[in-house]
Amino acid sequence: MAWLVDKRPIPGRREGSIGTIIYFRVSCLSFFYLKREREREREREREREEVQTEMARRYWNINLEEMLEAGVHFGHGTRKWNPRMAPYISAKRKGIHITNLTRTARFLSEACDLVFDAASKGKQFLIVGTKNKAADSVAGAAIRARCHYVNKKWLGGMLTNWPTTETRLHKFKDLRTEQKTGGLNRLPKRDAAMLKRQLSRLQTYLGGIKYMTRLPDIVIIVDQQEEYTALRECITLGIPTFCLIDKNSDPDLADISIQQMMTL
């Protein structure tokens, strides 16, 4: 601490004067203030590193070798591709585009960070994936994450015409209540059969959003080309979207685009 004290006499002041004592005390306070700020900064840096390490360990362990083994790098044929996907293509092999997995991993990590932050703030998610190969995976992932989902068919206007969708959800809720209480069994057979068919149809198309009371905060779309109508509705409403895309898609439409394998 002695190095902070200027032992040379202050011009115009006697040695040991009040000015010299105040100067010494201010120097000491500056030293302790800087020391405390440095300790706080080191503590904040340590916390950030711990959080980053914990998130990487618990939530997303992105492994390029596993992605390579799963065939994520295979894309569409070279005749079926969108020129805007050129930055995400690393090579061509036997008439098939090869995805740049490094970029895919980077965008996937960025999407995981954003989803983690949004989930910690209580945001509502909607996962959309109606392809037969992805339908079961979408439902399973959404149920485990307690998210809303659509995995059978996207009904046009599901988001942009939300009042109509909300009316259907209320009807769906009333029919489920009637079924649980046995009210449908007390109706004539013809009326009961008609309501049961209606209930089955609503369960198929709206079963994944039956608890959704408002528009979602974030929509995750599996296969942009297949769910183009859903994507356009999100763009119209200004809802952020994360899309899994292939080489025949436009990466500029979604907020976050992640390259996927062709066979998903």
C-alpha cells in the first residue's frame, strides 16, 4: 500500500498537514475500492464459467462425431437446393450436398442458449412437426418438455385466426368433460356417435394444444418446407421461430435456422 502514497511534498502544503493526510486517506480508499471491484469481477467471471459449464454438461452436449454417424451431414440432391443455402454447404458427393456440420453445431448451440433463456423466463413454446417420421418424436419431446405441439396436421389460421381456434379448444374441452362424466352415454346413439367423431377429430388436430390459452412466445418448426403455412403465420404475427431446414429451404425466413438431415 505504500506505493500509493506519494512521499514527495505536495506543492503549497507542509509535510504532515491536513491536505497530506486527506490525500493519503483518499489513496487508501481508492486502493481498497479497486481491490473490491476486482474481486467482484473475478467472482462474476467464475459464476459465468460455472453456469456455462453446467449448461454444457446438463442440457446440450453437441458432438460432431455423433452428428456424423447419424447422417446429419447428408442433404438434398444437387438439383434440388436453394442457392441461399450455399454458405451452409461444404461439399458435393455423388450428387448430394454435404452440410457444414461446424455451422450446424454453432447454430444449434445458439438455439439451445436462446431456448434455455426463454424457458427460464416462463415463455410458452409450440413445436410443429407433421411429417410421419417426425410426428412421434415431436409429441414425445413436447410432452417431456411440457410444451404445446402440433404433429398431425396444421390447420390454416391456427395462429392468425386465434379466436376461432380458441372457440374450437373450448368445444374440445366441453366434449372431453362430457365424455368423462358420462354425459355422451345418456344421449341418443346417433347424437352420441356424432359427438364422439367430433371429439376424435378435435383430439387428432388439437390434442397437442388443448392447454394453450394464448399465442405461443416461440415456435419450433421441424422441416420448414413441410410447415411453410405455420412459418408464414408466425412471421405475420411476429412470433420468433426456430426452424430445422434442408438444402431446398430459405434460411432467411426463420429467426434461427438449423440444418437438418434429409430423411428426418
